[in-house]
Amino acid sequence: MKLCHHLRDSEGHKAELHLLRDLQGREADFLVTAGNRPWFAVEVKKSHRDGARSMRYFADRIGIPHLYLLTLEKDLHTFRDGVTTVSADRFLAALV
């Protein structure tokens, strides 16, 4: 939310934060849009082994260009199948 406010207030971008969920229960914890278009989605899991299937599903359907899986595991940063897996502290430190 802080990133969306920053982008709106300081740079004039229409950035918004959403929860993404469908009727079958698939979800992404956060979807950030810019100018009413998907920008990136975030799924938060305890471990990278929990996966990010729902995000891939939504990315294919609505065209989310960047996907992030955040974990509590320290010093983790990988890219596989279109999903960047990174430790939550590293991701959050890089936002603003």
C-alpha cells in the first residue's frame, strides 16, 4: 500500500493494490496495478516449496508481467517459470 501511495503522490501514477481471487479459490495475496493494468502479483508463503500455481494461472489469464513469491527463508533469490522467488525482507526493503 505504501508503494502505491508513493507512486500516486510523488509521481502521479494511478497505482492500486488488490486481492486477486476467483470462484475456485485460487488467489494471489497482492496484485498491484498501474493505470488500471496488472503490474505485478505477490504470493507470500512460509517456504518456496509451497509454490505459486495460482499466480501462474492468473498471469496467463490476465497478463500479469511480474510475479513474486515471498518466503521467510533468508538470502533466497531465484527465477523459475516466470516467478521470482525472494526472501520477504529483501523484497520489502527494495520497494521504497
